[in-house]
Amino acid sequence: MNIFLTGATGLVGGELLVTLSQRKEVDKIYCLLRSQTEEQALARLEQVFNLHEDDFDRDKIIPVLGNLFDEELTASLKSNKQLEDVDVIVHSAANTSFSRVNDDLVEKANIGGLTKILLWAKDLPHLQTFLYIGTATICGKDVKDRVVHEDESPNLDATHLVKYTYTKMKGELLIREHLPEEKILIARPSIIMGDSRPVVPRSPVILWAMATINHLRLIPVNEYAQLDIIPVDYAANAIVELLFADRHYHVYHISAGEEGATTANKLSKTLSAYFDEMPPFNFINKSLLNQVKHWAKNRLQPDSELYSYREYLDYWKETFQDKSKLRVLFSGLDPYLEFMELGHVFDNSRLLEDVNIGNSVPADIYINNSMQFVEKLDILEGAIDP
Ligand SMILES: NC(=O)c1ccc[n+]([C@@H]2O[C@H](COP(=O)([O-])OP(=O)(O)OC[C@H]3O[C@@H](n4cnc5c(N)ncnc54)[C@H](OP(=O)(O)O)[C@@H]3O)[C@@H](O)[C@H]2O)c1
């Protein structure tokens, strides 16, 4: 089987690349990379394998230079003769930014880029499967505090917290416009954070949010809202197993489900046990986030409720000195708090029915393996580019 993979240098794509390369059914993996030269591309791929000392086989892993933004991307893929033997496309590349300043780039990568790949894919002579890495959060923000099922999305009436989830929802619709249903496989992961193994996680992205929450200790979010979080190794294994399984569906949640979900409260207990010299966690109403932002701008009214947490305000002053740092942290954290408040649990019974993988270990347990890494994370650096 020959695979064409996008996003191989990312959190999920990197893990997919390594996992796929270990399968005996896989002959070649062509990886789309936005590098300037083939040498650079090979070095980036080698880095993906070096992270956990996996074996990098240059005969098996082949870089294909290209950018989802290239106007000529479809034409260059079509004219690349070695790609005519591709049987499976795994599209994991995306712009995953939650920040409004990136909305245009998000749309250009996740809708424009996907369209270019599809225009090439639909004429591929041997294409069996187009595996799209979607996201479970396309259900939108109107769904709250309940279990969400695959067939509730894509829903054009859903309202979205960020452009990213909207573009991922549109992406699923686009695939259906270009390819017949039997060639489509959509894997919708929930929130992917860290790794369940005692290894350096492939990317600090969502761990950054946890590390920031750990530093702040006074958090405006519902601590009992369910959080559907899985580690990247579980996500990649589940997706790869699904690719080779006898499937009964075209869309699957890759998620913790009811059994494996966690809460901010449970995560805070794991963090407290490791970082035992910090103030206790205190979760306050989400509506107080605005007061936090006002306080950080020295504009908080004297009779505000936030002053009843004065010991935390003193702790913040002492820890961060400069209030602008706190403003940066909270503006990066803001969309994460919004998602945390939604209480989504993504039903995983389809996955468990078709793949013998079992439930993911809950995040408050597996995350113990990443504590040293969390300790070292530079949260201010991460806030600037979360
Ligand atoms: N992480 C999660 O929690 C999560 C949850 C649910 C679903 N997902 C989905 O999983 C997929 C992968 O996400 P991720 O977390 O791995 O993201 P990521 O770490 O940000 O990686 C994104 C990948 O896409 C590539 N890419 C971005 N823009 C590109 C462009 N213009 N041209 C070519 N390649 C481009 C990046 O290449 P460079 O290295 O060159 O930047 C990188 O390899 C996405 O489709 C996302 O929607 C992720």
C-alpha cells in the first residue's frame, strides 16, 4: 500500500507517520512538506523519527515538496508520476490556530488547501481511501454538557467558537462533494494533549494550556465540566488501526468517551500532587474572566467580586511582576477556557466496535508521565505562539 500523508511534521501527522511506517502493509509514504529543498524536507522528516529514536527508512519515506497555499499544488501533484500509485491519502495538515488574527490563513489552508488535494485525489487511478483528520469539536458551541454522537455533524446551523472548527466542518462537506462515500474515512479526534508514554510529547500545544492553568491557580472555568482528552499515541494508533479495519461507518470519533473523560478538577488534583508548593487550585465562575482582564489592565472597579480572591492577585503580582504578562497569558488561554466550559464528551462506541483498542487512559492519569515536561514549558513563549 502506498500512502500520501500531509502534515507529517505536526503533532498528529508525526505520530501517524511513525505508526504507519511500522506497518508491514505499507510500502511507501509520500509526505507533503513545505520545505524549500529536498534536503531540508528529509532533515525535517528525520527529526520526526529521531524524537523517540524510531527507525527512519529513506527508501520508504519520500518527501514531496509543496504548500497548501501554492496555486499550482494540484497541477504539481498531478504531474508527479511517482504519486500515480497512491492508494491512500491521509490529510492531516491544517492550520489549527484559534486566534482571530489567523482566520484568513486558517480558511486558506483548511478549505483552499484541502480543495487542491481533493482535485488531485479524485482522478487518482488507485485511490481506495481518503482519510481526513477532522475534529470532533465541529459540533459547535450550542451543544453543551452532554455526549455527542458522530451523526450530529456536519451541521451547517452549528455556531463556532473559532474559525478553525468552522473550516474543519466545511472540509467534511467538501470531501463529500468530490469523492464517493466508499472512499471516505473521517477520523474526528477530540482534544489531543501530550503522550501517554514517558517520552517527550510531540508538541507542547495543548499541554501549554494545562501548564498555564497550573501556573495561574485561580481559573475562571467550570471545574466539573467533562473534558474529552486523549494522548497523541492513542489517537495515532486508533486512526491507523481504523484504516486497516473492517469498517461499518465512514465517520468515527477518536475520543475518550464517557469512560475515559476527565475534568479540570481531576487534572488539578494530579497537578497539585506534583507541584505541591504552589497555592491550591481555585476554580471560579467563567464570568469573572472579564474582571481578571480588567485587573490586569489596572481598570478593575474597587467593589468587584475578584477582590475576594486577593491572595491570588498578590500571588500573580509576585509571580509575574509585570501585569502585561498576565494579559498575554489570558488572551492565549481564552479560547481554551471557552472549549473547557462546553462539557463535550464524544461518544466512542463506533471506534470500540470496529477496532480492538479499548478506552484511552483518562488524561488525569496518563498526564503523570508528562509532568517534568510541563514543569519546563515556557508558558509566556507558548502564549505568543500557542
Ligand atoms: N491537536 C489536536 O488536539 C487536534 C484535535 C482534533 C483534530 N485535530 C486535527 O489533526 C490534524 C493535525 O493537527 P495537529 O495538532 O497535528 O496540528 P499541527 O501540530 O499544527 O500540525 C499541522 C501540520 O500541518 C502542516 N501545515 C500547516 N499549514 C500548511 C501548509 N500551508 N502547507 C503544508 N502543510 C501545512 C504543518 O506543517 P509545518 O510543520 O510546515 O508547519 C504541520 O505538519 C488537523 O487536521 C487538526 O484539525 C487536532
